[in-house]
Amino acid sequence: MIGKFQFLRSLVLSKKVNKKIIVIESDDWGSERIPNSEVREELATLGIDMESNPHSKYDSLERFEDLLELEHVLDYFANEYKKKIKITANFITANPYFERIKESKYQEYFFEPFNLTYFNRDKNQDVLNQIKKMINKNYFQPQFHGREHINVNFWLEELKNGNQDFLNAFKRNCYAIDSNKMSKNRNNLMAALEYENDDQKRFVEESISAGHQIFKDVFGFNSTTFIAPRYVWNDQINDRLLREGITHLQTVMYQQSFKNKQYETVFHYTGQKNRKCDLKYLVRNVYFEPSYGKIDWVKNAMDKIDLAFKFKTPAIICMHRLNFVGGLEPQNRCNNLQKFKLLFELIINKYPDVQFLTSDELAKSI
């Protein structure tokens, strides 16, 4: 009941608009999670849980065919309904450079820009070219999600300390695993912006600037919104985000902030302004994550959209990349695109005047 009350409270406080607006925010593009199904099976054989977390089961760096299939669905809506459905694709802009990290005996961190990760895997730039094609068609709008989706300082510590789960994954160019062997009270290290001392804070801030520079180099423009990996960040880094030209933070209703090695939750709503700086918040109020489990995701999302429109606030849909990709399980992509198509047909038929915006467009409009 408390969760439902707080959800309604967020809708009540959120910025009011006279139009029916939908934003789709999709995280993790550009990040190499599980390289391929062979690596996933090898890690499972070594006793690492690759089933419980849907990202371990389904999530892999996007492939050309993933983007092509998504483009076909978006073309369908543009042709049949004259509606351009836009996806805010939040990019991680670098991945670990495993060979050089190993050469340093896990003492130093090295990375490669995500466009180089595409090339090293495919030996071509078809994926990046397809992304840029979808940007030009106004289907895709990249925004910044961070340089990497791994907490580098904590990860190197686990590797140096001989955590066998992370070492086994590292040997296979993989970092995105859950492990019950960590010294820290957590089961994975995906919260990239968490830190415990001033040196780690400087590393995090420098990663934001370096990661955003890669974003600008590849896409040719600044990102004006930002989404912290796993919604975990401390307001102490807000000055760095402002310096990078960020105006709005994408988030869920509760930011996870850390203080004295403990998390605390911070409540947010769309249009809210930070009390200490000029950053404002865009809060996700609809979840469409069919890879996460067997519930009626279409009905669940439609109910939340109806509620958002009833309160005259934008419906901001959270839909991670793993729902669009099939590198580990091709049927995953097929099933989810069918559900995506069904949901958006329902939306357009029920709300013919609906408008689809990207996160940066919504930020400007409100």
C-alpha cells in the first residue's frame, strides 16, 4: 500500500501537461554485458548464476539484426498509423579493455569506446551505421548513461583479491555477473557511480567527463539528460553533470543515494527541481520489461499509462535494451517485439492524439 501511495503521490506532484505524451527510455545500449551464449553457458557450468537475473540470461551488446528488426516495427507504425515512435537510447560509451587490464595485473583500468567494441566484434561498423540511420529517421535519440556499467574501483578490488567468479568471467571478457563471493554486501557491481572515498569520487567524476566526450565524438552533439547506472548516484556529483551540460536526470521514483557505505532512498517526481542546483528530474512511471518475467506486461503498462494520462502527466516508459536484443536468445527479441507492437497499437487506438517524445524533447517542453 505504501508503494502505491507513493506512486500516486509522484503522479499528483508531477508536471502537468495538456497533451498525452509518451516517452520511452531504454538503458544500456553500447555496453557489452554477456558476450555470447557460449560464454553464458561456460559461466553457468562454473557455478555462476546466469538464470535468476534476466540481464545475465538475455542481455548482450546489440547486433545489426536487432536494430534492423526494431526499425521494421517502427516503420510499421510510421506507415500504418502515421505515428513516429521514438526511443531514447541511453548509451554506455565504453567497455573494459580486458587485455590491458590483465597486463597491469588488475592494478589499472583501461577502456575502449563502444564504437570500437562494435568493430572489434564484427570487423565492420554496420551497427553504428544502423544506429545513425535510425537517428536520422527520428526513431532513436541517444542520451548519456555513463562511461561504463561496472563499478571499476570495486571490480578491480575483487579481481586483485582473487574472487574466482569475477576472474572466471574476466577470462571470457565479461564483467556483468552476480556473485555471492564478494567482500561487499551486494550481489553485483553494476552501480558504476558509487564511491567510498575522495579518490574514488574523482575517478567517477572523470569517468563522466571522459564518457560524455566519447558520446559527443561519436554522435556529434551533447546529451542534455543523464541516467545513472542502477539509479545509484550521490548529489555530490551534480556539479560535474551540470558542467557537462546536463539539465535533467532520468530516474525512477526513488534515487538510491549512498552515505557512510549505506544506501538511502530519495523521492522524486517529474518536473521536480533539485533544491541545491538547477538539475530537474524526469521520473519513470510505466514499466514495460517483458524479459523480466511472466506477467501480463502489456496490460500492466497500459494501466499505468491510463493512470498517468488521468493525472495529466507524461507517461515515461522504462524498457531496457535486453528486451530488444536476441544475441543470447533470438526468440527473446521476437517475443518482445510482438508485445511491443501490441502495446503501442493499443495506445494509439485508444489515444489517437498521443505524441511520442524523447527525453531531451520532454525536458525542453516542460
